[in-house]
Amino acid sequence: MSLINISEHAHDLVGRAAHPTMASWPRLVMLARLLAKLRLHWMTLFAATSPLMLGLGCIPSFPPCECQKSFPDFELLDRSEPCVDFGSSDDETGAEDESDSGGEASGECGYPAGPYGFSSGEVFENLELFDCMGEPVQIADYLPQADKPAVLTRGVVFGLGAVWCDPCRMEGEEWAAELVDEWSSQGIQFIQALDEGAAGSSMTPEICAGWSAEVVDDKFPILYTPDQGALRAKIELTPAEPIPFTLVFDANANVVFRRTGSIVDQELLEIQLETVINNPYGDI
């Protein structure tokens, strides 16, 4: 008996059993047997189609669903502006001027087009900084590139601080202890940049390395500029805006969150991280 016939027969018996003059014990027994057969047919059908559903990668629907492409999708990533090829430099600290592009354009790397800014809704500028080895780096190095398949960054948490700033130190410690291990595996890159050592002093590779080891346990990149206060002056929206600065931007460098002057509440920050994980490309 087919699944359709069983269903129709069961429906007829239910109607008869519900009628007070037609209900009988034999009919109820037959109804129970038919329902058992119906259940067995549905279980068999489900078992036969489950592998097919899993193999398709998404549950069949009507109209058919469009399964999500793997990340990154370079059709959705803006890499129209060339990155900077720093080339060789005699000055390991880059003290000459890291803010202005001193290198040549690189055809292997791209960055989203501007205009650039540091407020929510703007495109985060491709800053040129230095790592704790004194080597020049740029923000583009931490975003997905066609020639860097291992970089799967969906979003960046960027913090700006100074060595003398206690909240900046506490922020770095909190990121290292409570956030990096969980969120880095989901495509979140943490970066902390420093533009001032002890009050009145410039950053050096040695100070940078000490902060990285002591404050963040070398869990994420610490960057710096030797030009004291330059990065703060570039990113601040009002004069003498208090640090730390905390910004979150997606894989297209769209700034989705900005907070200054205090450590961001962890739950609030995690909401922003969920945003860029679920939508790493922004409004395109």
C-alpha cells in the first residue's frame, strides 16, 4: 500500500471512529495499525533523503536556496586601491615619516577606496605603522588579499593607546585574557597601536616588544609609530580626545563602531564582533 493510500485510509477511519454510531473496537485497532505503517513510511523517507540534504550543503526549499559562498569572496571585497610596497629602508624605525606613503604601489595587494576617516560609516585608512621588530606594516596586511589565502579576517578591532595610559594597558590585558582566544578563530583580528612611550618619550621597537610580552602575552599584533602623538592627532575627532580609542571595522574597512576615552564593555564589543562576522563585506 502506498504512502498516499495509507494516509487516505487512515483519514477515513479517523472520521468513522469519531462518529458515535460508527465507532467500533475493530476499526480503532485497524486505525492504530495504519498509523504505525504511516509512521514507518515517513521514517524511511526521511532516512533516504537526509544524506542528500546534507550533501547539498543547505536544506532544499522552494524556491531553491542559494547556499552561502565561502569567505572571502573577492567579488564582494573592494581592493581597488593599491597597497604600499615599502621596499628597503635604511631606517628600521621608520622615523622619517610613516604617516605619508613613502613606498611604491604594490600590484599584489589592494585596499578599499576612500574617502577615508575614522568615524562610524567611514572607511578606515590604510595606516602605515611599524611592528615590534621595527618593520613597516600597513593595515592592508591584516585584511584578506588574493595572494594571502591564510588571512581570513572578517573584522578588525583596532585600539590606539600609549604606554603611560593605564586604561590602554587594561584594555590590552582584557583582550588577551578574555577575547582573543575565542574570537580570532572566527575571523576577528585584534590590533593595538601605540604612539607614545612613557610621558614625553617616543616609541621604539624595544618598548613595543616589552608591551607585547608583558601586557598582551604576544597574543596579537602590537604596532607603533615613532612620531609621538601623530596617530592620536590623525584619528581623534576633537582636540585632546582621551585615549584609548577603540574602533571596529569589517573586511572592507568599513568602520562599524567607535568608542574613545574608556574601555569598551565586553558585551557591547562582542555585539560589534558578531556584526562583522555575519556581514564582513558591509553595505555593497
